[in-house]
Amino acid sequence: MVTHLTSFSRIVCIFMLTILSGSKLGAQVKYGFKTGLNFAKFQGPSETDNQGLGLETWDNSTGFHIGMTFSYKFSDRFGVRGEALYSKRGSKYTYDGQAYRFFKHTTGQVYTSGNARYLININNSYIDIPLMAFGKFGHFEVYGGGYLGFLVASSGEGSLRYSGKTALGNNAYVNPNTSETELNFNLNHNYRRDDPGAGSSQGGDESAINVKVDGFIAETPKTMGAYYDFDEDKGALYNTLDYGVVGGISYYISSALYLSARIQYGLADITNNNVDLSKAKTGENNSLIYRDDKDQNFMIQASVGFSF
């Protein structure tokens, strides 16, 4: 990570020196505006069950971007460009299979194991700063470089279905007066604001579900916050800094108006390993397991822009 950031810092310095020296020489500096759609998802290793089968999938989520551009041309054909964009991207997350849950009651908690299905639409908003070199050939322009992204908002919304048994072999029931064993919860996550062990800070259904486990009644929020399963604050799930490489092609309809498509590939681990909790397994004495893996952003971006 340090190596990537050091290299990017050098690129920033070279870029700024180029702009400043170009300005002194009367070189052509252009400014512009762009907006468009993001088609993004996370990439990373899937958690596996006891048989080694994958439990997680990441699907595309649609967002948008909007911002300013500025470029410096060495000649009629080559130059460098920087952008400052507000960019909303994320992923549709599915977890399906082996799982566990702790149900907390007035005198402690009961461990259960079974199966769960999580569906979460994750939305992360960044301020992205791409820096790129470009070459223009007729109406077409090709470009590539790197980017820094700073997370400014992070949320997720979805559902959880769970059914499981206690160590004594008893089902976890929806409430003391039924035999229903499938528990249904709403998920309303604010990954930067939610507190450990609490429901959602963003509202939603504030009612509770009474779950019967081994003779105890566990009152569980109908709507769970991002860190409901934690007893202490370990930080936010998604890291503030993202960085990676970017490359694409533009088509100029006129000297100022253009259409553009690019790929943005993240190199940073976007999840905090201190908070990236295993949903499938626990450790010795049912202790929580944290996953030391790497999750990255991947995005295809389609834009329309104007330079002047």
C-alpha cells in the first residue's frame, strides 16, 4: 500500500509541475465538466463453508458521477488531465448458506448455528481524483493513469433470513407462541455512524422480534444496524482511502463535446480487516473470526463531457 501511494504522490507532483511550467510557457490549459453512470461491484475472495463451497457473490450496482476536469496539452495530440469527481459506487452483496447467530437475553447470550441469506445493496460515495496522460487521434482519445478516492458516505440496505439450532439441538423460534423457525430481519446500515450492538441509526422498523432459544427470550431488533453483532467499536467496515488504476477511450462529437468509457480498477483493500467478520464460522469457544482478505473496487464508467 505504501509503495502504491508513494508512486501516486510522485505522479501528482510531476502533474502539478507540468501544469505550472506549462502555464508559464503559455501552454494550452482547458477546463471542463463531466457526468455519467457507474457500473460497479466489489471483487474479493468468497467466504467458504465447511465443505469449501463459496457463500458470497458480488453483483453490479449502478451509481453516478459528476465533477470537473482540467487538462494541459503538450501538443495538439498529447497531454495530461486531472479530474475531481463525486462518484457513487458499491455492489449488490449476497450471502447464502452456513451461518451462525448469537441471541442476547437479559442474563447472557445463546449461540446457534444454521443457515442464513443476506441480501445487501451497498452504496459508497467517494471524492475521486484521477490523474491521467492522454493521446488524441482524430475524433478519438485514449488515456490512462491512476486515481485516489476518499470515502465520504457509506450505507447498505437489505434483508436477512436465518434459521438455526442451539447446541442443545433446539430450534430458535420466532416468538414463544409459535413454531416458526425462519427469522426475518431488515438491514439498514450506516457504516460510518452505526453503533456496536445496536439497531439502525437511520431509522426503519423500530419494533423487536422475540426469539425463543433454550427457554430464554431474546429481544432482537427487527431492523439491524451495521455493527449489531459487535460488543465494541472496532472502526468502520469500509476504509476511507481507495486508489488504483484507470484507463479508457473518448470520442469527440465536436471540439468540446465528447462521450467517454473507462475502466477503474482498485488496488486498495477497501474493507477494514478488524471489522470484516466471518458469517459462517466461529473460533474456539465460539469466539468471533475476522477475515484477513482483500476486497477491491471495480468499476466501468460511461460519461458525457464538455471542455472549454
